[in-house]
Amino acid sequence: MIGLKIQKDIQKKKKTALLFFLLPFIFLNFHSGFSQPSFTATRIEYKGLKRTKNSIVQRELTFKSGLEILIEDTALLFKRSALNMFNTKLFNYCSYSIDSLRFDSATSHSYGIVVFHLNERWYTFPIPIFELADRNFNEWWYDRGADLRRVNVGLRFLQNNVRGRNEDLTVGFQGGFTKRMEMSYLFPYLDKAQTWGLKFSGSFSNNKDVAFRSVKNRLVFKRDEDSFGRERTSFGIQLSKRRSIYSYHFIEANYGFNRISDFIFDLNQSYFNGSKFQRSSELKYVFTKDKRNLRNFATKGYLLSFSATRIGFFKTDNFRLWALRTSASKYFTLADGILFSTKIDGEISTPDVQPYYGNRVLGFENRFARGYERYIMEGPVNFFTRNTFRVKAFSRNFSLKWMPLKQFQFMPMDVYVTAFGDAGYVKNSNVLPENTRLVNTLLVGYGLGLNFVTFYDIVFRTEFSLNRQGDSGLYFSFLSDI
């Protein structure tokens, strides 16, 4: 995995730098006994930047030039800074070195130039859309018969790092099962202090095939051949504040207008609580603290998240809801190549009776206990926990010199053997009789699997799992589990 290669590169450079640093200091302190050795970066340089502005990577530093720091802290600060830069998702790899090192024996102080070596990613992606319309691969494969008519096709244009300021532009046109148009633009930093950010987004989508209800904890679809089925329109604006390197605050304001055809309304009049349309204004606050060493596949650190949501501010809104959600993840490196990670995620919402389209659910957005990939569990109160033990079985860096673009000439590949145990619970006092099997009861899943991790944040998982209710299966995912 690229992140682990970065750690190895940094570790190697860290040891080299420390060897230069510590030998004279240890000798001096042994004789003088009163001055703690320290280091000052006379200058910080960034090599390898072609598009990215210096200010963007400088925002990720955990130290400053001209500031005196203890020798014992240098390795940690330099390493953390390089990992922070990598986590911007702008670079394939990051490392550091110390140049022009000099030592003042009278003060036990050293000086030098800190150089970060950065390899930029490819930022322009006109990506053909070929993706499943279902919740996940397993639902499509097992329950929909791998029906290719349930595939979305189109073109999504991604321009990352616009103007070299880590701004992202997304424009998409999609046909197939879900017809969709989307556009978004992210300004991560608006002010000189690089604290405030802004994002705009909007989308329109249409389905003739609509999941109008659930039976036995599985979605049931019907196709409206004579009308539009379901249409969804949404607009949003997000204001962000990054007070420190690791803490983020977001305030989101969204507005949505959805409608269903007469055919879908007759199938489930509770879809929008007795209406054929749904108007909703939303205000949401999100706080995250991200101290993971690597965001795509963390091996150390933690991630905390909290959100509070209010839907329904205007008199014209016919969907109203309060929701609180929190999650916490922790990552451990027990030994070289041996990892453990754990996560707990919970949500509570009110009122208890909600429109079908607006139910709080386990089973979407990678929120479920493994072993229940094919099911959804609807309820205003829900939680789950995931726990994974990993052992690295294979690690290799492939050189693809035949690739014309040098950003793709290096491909790391790590393979992990995993064992996991998950649990969850959904409370719903108004659950329909046909969905009681997995609601208001303890959910437990466990199994074994393989994780494949490579560059550009790509993770592939294949897992065999069993659950408390006696179901088993071989499941696949393209997302990290925790």
C-alpha cells in the first residue's frame, strides 16, 4: 500500500536524520549536562510541485521555519507533516530530508533546511460512468441477478486541484437505470489564513424503477412504464472551518424537491406521508477530528465524528425530522504487519413515524454489520460496531515503466488476511410485520476475508461472513470497512 511505503521511506530518512542529529548532542550533553539539544529549520522547501501552490502543503506542517524545536520531537513532527500532505490526496508519495545541516557546539543547537519531496497525482479524470444502481455489489449480484439493466452509464468529469489550490470541480451526465445530472465545486480555502472553505452542489435525477417499500428487510422495486416514476432535485451549500490541522467544522444548508408518479403513490401512500411530493429544507452541523495516519487505509490513530440535523424549516416543507449521529474509529498497529481496528456508529432521530422516503436505515452508505450486506433495517434508532484484525500477507511495489504517464508508473499492492466480528441493533416501535426479522433484535456477523490496497485510494475487499440468523455468503466491496 502506498501509505505504508511512505511510512517506510519516512522511517528510513528519519533514522538517517536522527543519526546526524543525536551523536554530537549525546556527546555534548554527556559532558555539559545542562543544554537540551534543539533544531531550527532555517528554511522549508518543497520539491516536485508543478501545479500545487506552496501554501497548500504549508498548511499541513506541524512545525514552522525559524521555530526552535527539541531534537527528540523532530522525527515525529517531520513524519506527521509528510503524512498530512499525503492525506490531502494530492500526491502519490511524500518524504523528507535534511540539507545543509550545521551544529553550534556552544548552544547545543543545530540548523538545517527541511526538504519535502512530493510526487503529484494525475488530477484530470474524464471518467466513464459504469456503476451499479443498487446499494452495493452484493445486492446486485445475489438479489437482482446481476442484471445489466440496473447499471448507470455516462460520463463524469473530475478536475482535482483546480488552480493548484486543492479545489475540486465535478460535472456528471448519467443515463441507464438512474438518469442524473450533477455539478459541484469545492473551495477548501477562501481566506488567507486557510481556515474557511465553501462548497456548492446541485443534482437532478429520475428513476422509472423505484424501491417503493421493503419486505423481509429487502427493497422491492416496481417500474412505472407510463410515467416518470420518481424525480429528485437538490441544491446545497456547505461552509467549512478548519481550525487546526486535524479538526473540521461543517455547516450545510440543503433544499430538496422530490415527487413520485400516481403509479408509485398507489403502491405506497406512505412514501411521502400521504403526498405525491416532498419538499424539505435541511440544516446540518458536522464536526470531525481526524488523527488517522492514512485516510484511505489507516493503521494508526483515530477518527471522531458528530452531526446534528434538522429537516423542515419552512411552512411549505412536508418532511420534518431531528437527527443526531456520532461515530468513533480507532486503529492499532500491534506489530509489523499486524493491525487491529474498531468502530462504533450510532444514530437517533425523531419523530418515530417517518415517511418511507426519509426513514433512517442501516444498509446504506456502508453503514451495516457485515453478514447483513443484502438487507436493510429501518428504524429511528440504530447503531453498529465493526472490529477487524488484519495480518499482512503480501506487499510489493510494481514498476510500470510502459505507462506513458509517470503518475501511473508506480503501483504498490498490499494484501491482508482479515478476521472480523460485527454487531448492530435497530429499534423501531412501528416496524411492519414483514420486516420484524432483523429489527428490534441483536445483529451479529463474523467471518474471514482478504483486503487488497493499492494507489489512488483503491481498496477491494472479499469476505466470507455468517450472521446470527443463520445466513452466510461471499461478499465483495470497494470500500474500506473502517
